[in-house]
Amino acid sequence: LQKELLKYKQEARNLQGIKDALQQRLIQQDASVLQLKQELLRANMDKEELHKQNVDLQRKVEERNRLLAEYKKELCQKDRHLQQHQTKLDEKLRQLSEASYQQVDLEREHKGALLAHCTKREAEE
């Protein structure tokens, strides 16, 4: 009985050692699981933050695209106005040129008439 008791005590100690070792491994695994959960939580929070930033950036891009479209529209309108004004300016320049030619012609006629008048007066004198 004594030998059996010692044998069972030894077996109990061995089992206790195995139990302690398994508990230690379980504690380490629990710590690892907890650390992994924390990392997963951080990763999810980072993912959510990146998603929010992405949505914000997309909104900004859409706003800038809208502004760009408005600016292009305004630029097209200004180009049309500029083209209209250029056409009017060209017309006015043409009219001014015609008026200048007419003025030169009138001055020639006037000089010719004045010369004729002077010549006639000299002849009369």
C-alpha cells in the first residue's frame, strides 16, 4: 500500500506539474488572444478612420470637380463674350478705317476745291 501510495503521490505530482504547465500555457494563450483582440480593435478603428478620410476626400474631390465645371462654364461664357466684343471691335476698326479713307478723300477734294478757287481768283486778278 505504501508503494502504491508513493506511486500515486508521484503520479499526482506529475499530473499537478502537467496541470501547472498547461495553466501557464493557457495564461500565455489568453494573453496572446487579448493582445490579438486589441490589435484587431486598433486595426478596425484605423480602418474606420481611413474610411472616414476616404469619404471626406471623395466629397472634396466631388466639390472641386463641381467648381471646376462651373469655372469651365464661366470661362466658355467669357470666351463667347470676348469673341462678341472682338467681332464688334473688328467692325468698329473697319468703320474707323472707312471713315479715315473718307476723311482723306474729303481733304483731297477740299484741297482741290481750294486750289481751284485760288487758281480762279488769281486768274481773275
